[in-house]
Amino acid sequence: MGPNAGHTVTVGDQNYGVRMIPSGFVYPDAKLCIGSGVLVDPRVFLKEIDLLGVDGRVFVDGRCGVIEEEHVARDRGSDHLAKKIGSTGTGCGPANSDRVLRTSRQAKDVPELSSYIIDVAEDVNAAINRGENVLLEGTQGFGISLYYGTYPYVTSKDTSASQIAADNGVGPTKIDDVVVVFKAYPTRVGEGPFQTEMTAAESNTLGFQEFGTVTHRLRRIGGWDGKMARYSAMINGCTIAAITGIDHVDPACFGVTSYDDLTPKALEFLEQAEKDIGAPIGLISTGPELSQIIDVRDEL
């Protein structure tokens, strides 16, 4: 999508809040590619390369749309986007609009990006044909998809798995698995309906708060929504589900790395979630660190 969606990656005692570089940067042998369907803000992109030390292994498709300063100004200056919709103010909406009108620049037109330009679709498909492991990472929640979300309180693009594949030039027959990530307690930043939203008093009893990586706004917290989970799994073609925040369901599960050590309360939640989703749960996060993940995919 672009720099409007951030991801916080925790490795040991170090937190990385990034918006442009794929989260696979934590693996030193991973080649990091930004597909043609993604918007690129050159300033954010170059800053994160320096921050993460990934120069030499990160690349951008020359056909990516470019976010200019005027896109950010239009985004933040729009009462409709900034106040009614709750835009992140990163310029993605106006940049996508200009892209549809065929007036925006592409990454290949930006001199500062010249050393990073490749044909990502060609590169990724070649890797797939060689039998290499390729992970296509999407951003933002399914609930704010332009086509399937809570319109008009949505982002400026579809966020489904099909769109993620298309953004990188990968055809549907080349996809082996679709891993859909679900939060045990869904969250939302900005305006828009939220069917299972808790009151502040209710969410405070859970003992945790979340803030947006990009906006730093306090996220709204809700309870598990089985109906929405099933709908998301259907549209995305979910083959494996990942559940994050199981330690919020039962704090006793924090940091647990073995399925056998999960508590009865957590197991009961996972059993119901799996029924709601209609696909097996293969990954369970028990904390923010990479090491705090239970991987049972080999047992499915």
C-alpha cells in the first residue's frame, strides 16, 4: 500500500517502527522488494534504509507510484480525509488518486531511487520458479479494504490477499498458502464503525493499550468478531490462520513457546477462533518478540 501503514518489529530489546521496508529485514539473507502496486515516499524509504542498514538488499519496482510533498499537504489539508475519515495524513489517498488519473510520477522517474530500481515481478517470479521461499507481505487490516471494508471509513486501496499478489506481479496459481493474521482483540485507528468495540473502562481491564505506528494515535480495542473473521477468511482464501495477542486472552501465556504450555483459557479461545475462521491455526503469537511465536504448521 505505502507508508500509511506501519509495522513494529521487536528483536530482543530493540523496537523498529517501519513504514516502507518489508518486515523481513530482520533476516539478513532476505532480499527485500517493493512491488509495483505499492506507493513509495522516497524520503521515508531512504531514511529507513539508513536506519535499518539494509542498503544493497532492498529494491523498488520502477513502476511504483511516488508520494510527493503536495500529496501529503492535500491529505492533511482535507477536512473530509483528515477529520471525517481519519486519514493517516501520509499522502497515500491523493497519490493513489493521481495514479488513477495517470498524472503521478513513477519510482523510475526519481533520481534518488535509481540505484534501487528493478523489475520486481520478474525477479519474484524467477525466485519462485527456482523453488526459493517467497513471502508476499500485505499491510493494513481487511476491515478497511476499499472494496470490502467499512466504506467510506476505509483506506484508498483493496487490502485483500488477491491484491497483495497482484501488487507484486504474482499470478494466483503460484500461491501455495495464504496466511491471514488475526488479532485476538481487534483494534482500529481513526473513525468508522467497530461492531465489537469496548468502552475505555472495559479495555483498561485487559491491561494493555496500542498506539498506531504511523499516527501514534491510541487504537480502539474490540472483542473477537467471529463473523468478521469468517468473512475475511473467505475473501482472502485463508489456508493458514495466525493469531496474535493470545497473551491478552490470558496473561499467563506471555512468552510461551510451546503449544503444550498454553493455558486452558487460551486453548478454548483458539478452538472457537478456528471454528469461526474455518481454517487451521498454524501460528500463535504470545508476545511482541520474534521468538515468542508458537509454530505448529508442521502438525497441520
